[in-house]
Amino acid sequence: MLQWKLRTRSTVSISVAAGGDCLQTDVENRIIAAAIASFNQKGARFTMDDVANSLAMSKKTLYKYFESKDELILAAVKKGFEAVKECERAICEDSSLDIVQKIRRVIVVIPKEYEGIDWRRLSEFKNAVPQASELIRHYLETGWEMTIDLLKEGIRQGRIRDIEIPVLKCMIESSFEGFIESSALTDAGISYEQALKTMIDIIMQGITI
């Protein structure tokens, strides 16, 4: 099984395992999709039985691909953020969009196959699967190169104010972490999508010229 490691800002080393090479097999993708559907229904309390039953697959077969529920969750998180990066690249390469449109879309992009997820429930992983929370935070805080390049180009074109980009990055990261690590949105009856739209509206109003 493929192994990879990452180090979060809290210097906690996390090892993540995933079956197969880079999660590219159809079976693994189907299992991850079923796990996401189970998470939407039951939150972090979903079981490997739930995943196996939804696929009409035996647990023995399921465990050939993912040795534990934690491993499956970590693989799903990794695949999800890889999909985000693919969408970001597509936006950056879309010649029909101007620089302001690209910035707006890149910051809040959600891959189509992940639009049905209630992202607010990711906070449930904090206690149930701490490594998943650490992995999510790692992805939120890294991989900003494309967004930063767009912001710099926007400033160069005179479409974006000459802002301190690291400050904006910290503001956006904090917003994302607040959305998924607290119950504030749920308590207020605000969906994750509504929160993203409100956040990006406020940001773009503040930084565009």
C-alpha cells in the first residue's frame, strides 16, 4: 500500500495510507464515493458496514482496499483536495474568465462531485478521527501558489488593490477553518455554500478596484 507523510504547522507527523497507486482504481474511487455518501447520511459515525452494504460488497473485499475506516477517511480527504487543485488549474487556464473572475472562483471552488457534502460536519472528525482534522488543516494552509499568482497578476493589472497578500491568505484560512471546525453556521441555520458566497462577496468588495 502507498504511504505518504505530511507535517502540519503543529509539527505533528501524520502517516496516511491508501490502497493502490494514487487512488486511481475504479473500485477505490467507488468506495470513496460510498464513504462520502455514508458520511452525508450519518456523519463521522458511519461504519465500514454502511459503506460495504451500499456497494453490495463484502467487508472482506472492502478491507482489501482500505484496512480501516480511518484509512478510508484520510484517503477521501486527500482525493477531495486533489480534486480542488484540479478545478483550480482549470479555472486558471480558462481564457474566457478575466482575472477578477478567476480569483473569485478559485478561492471558493468546490468540485462538482463534492457539492453535495455538508462541509460543516467535518468538525465531527476532530474527536472521531483527529488525523483527518489535521490533514484538512494542512490542505487549507498549503497549496496557495495558484491563488497567490492570480492575486499578484490582479494587482499588476490594476484590478486588485495593492494588498498584503499574506494577510488576506490568513483571513481566508481562518474563515474556512471556522466554517468547518465550529457549529456557528449550523447554529445560525447558514449552509456552507451560503457562508462561502457571503465570505467571497465581502472579500471581493474589499480588494477589487
